[in-house]
Amino acid sequence: MDVTFRPVDADQHYYEHLDACTRHLDRAFRERGVQVVEHGTHKLLLAGGRAFRFIPNPTFDPVIVPGCLDPMFRGQVPDGVDPRSLPRVEPIHPEYRNPEVRLAVLDEQGLDRALLFPTLGCGVEQAMRLDVPATMATLHAFNRWLGEDWGFAYAGRLLAAPMLSLADPDAALDEVRLLAHFMDVYRVEPGVEFIREGEGGDFMVMLLEGRVEVHKRDRWNTPQQLASVEAGRTLGEMSMIDGTARFATCVAVESALVAVLHRESLARIIVEQPLLGAKILMELVLMLSQRLRATSERLLGLLDEQEVHGAANLL
């Protein structure tokens, strides 16, 4: 059987920075939330004023070598081997904290995308269970850190799950609304044109699932295919930025899931979460720069072809 898709890793983790729970923590909860303290030459964490030992080394550097405990988890430790001798450590890898490097590793492994989950963050709710308001404030701060350092759908391929607690259902619902209010997600059926050439538009689209074709009308008003776009790409960012009419038409070839970011929402992100806003703007600048460079290379190639044809005609 021919497989036409790449697998998805549904259980990957990232290693948090020390300020994951504190960077955006409300000052009112500074002593009730997670704290970083020095203990000799080591850094330790407190949660609600008590030692938080869910992760022995919260810096994650050095970190345990992947797979070294596999025999123990499988119950296959060889006779005469002390299980305590199995753990080995090494310097932290950049892909454990850098989404761009993680994408490169996904490509090396032949993976389409991955679901990302916390490591240190998994122990926060239990450690702070006696102080529900501080728990909710800490998880809110954690989610803001996650949005800045990883994003919730980086390049449409790294899908990071935010931390939610039902210890306070109303606060959990508020957190969901806060996380979702910047972007809207829609399902686009095959054949639907969701961006149309010549129309106005103040939004860009991130393709989360499916495939989209980009068409441009020629001088005879006949649609010509310019590109076929896979999940992880963005569309319509030029019109969102400069307010001009759409350059081309985007039509779903198969059922597609898209996230829509409006210009007004981007402005709110820049004001309310400036670090995240700066990151989005930098990604847009890099993306537009890459497309301009690619267009310039294609134009030079066409000019070279014209020169060759022109010289041939002279002969």
C-alpha cells in the first residue's frame, strides 16, 4: 500500500525555561505562585512557598539522555544491572527549546507535525492544589510564556497544548476565551474560494490542515495556477498589512482547516502582548523577504531565458 502522508507524533514535550511560570505572573501572586530560588550553586523551585521537586533539575541542563531508561520502563533490565545505573545525562539540545530547530528535527525524522506538551508544567496544578486562585494565575502566566516562546501552532506543525485547570471552571473558561480571542478557526470545504483576487481583505490565513491552490487571472481573464500550498503556510498577509486588493485567489483543493488573523487582532496582540507581537511581525518580515527573494530569482531566470532566445534569433 502506498502511503501518501507523513506520520504525526502525538506525544512530544518541550523543556521550559526557568521563567515559564514567573515571566508574566501577576505581582499579587509572586509569593504564592512558583518562585525560583538559589540553593548554593543550584537553582530550585518553590510552589506556594513549598519545595517543588517535580523535576529534580529545573534548568534541564544537563538533561537525561532520551531512551536511557527504556529497559526499566519495559521491565527488561538485564540481570545483575542496577536500575539506578541506567540514567545518563548530556547538555540540553537546542530543539528542546527552539521551535525552528524542532521543525528541522521533524523533517529529519520524516514527521508531518507534532503535538507538544509541558514537562515541568505538568506538576504545577498538583503542587499548588491548596491555593486555587494562585494555581489559575500561575497557569495563565505559563500560557502567556508558551505563546511567546513556542506559539500554539508554530508553522502549523508544532501544536502546543495550553495548560488548563478545572479547579475553577469559570476561570478555566475565561482562559479558553483569552487564548482563542485573537484568531478564528474555520473549516473550508473543497472548491470554496476563501480569498478572491481583486477583493479587499484585512486578514491573513494560516493553513492548519489540507491543501490549497493559488490562482491568478491572466490577460485573457483565464485563471492560471501559481502554486499549491500545504499545511503550515500562510496566505493573504500582503493585503492584511497594506490594505490593497487581493493579488490572487485561494481555493481549497480538499477539506481544509484555517486560522484567520485580522489586522485589528494583530494590533491588539502588539499592545497586549508585545513580545508575541514582535515575534509575529518578525516572522512576517522574514516570510515576505523570502518570497521577494524567490520572486527575484524567478525574474532573473526569465530574463536570462529571453536573452538566450534573443541571441538565437539574431543568429
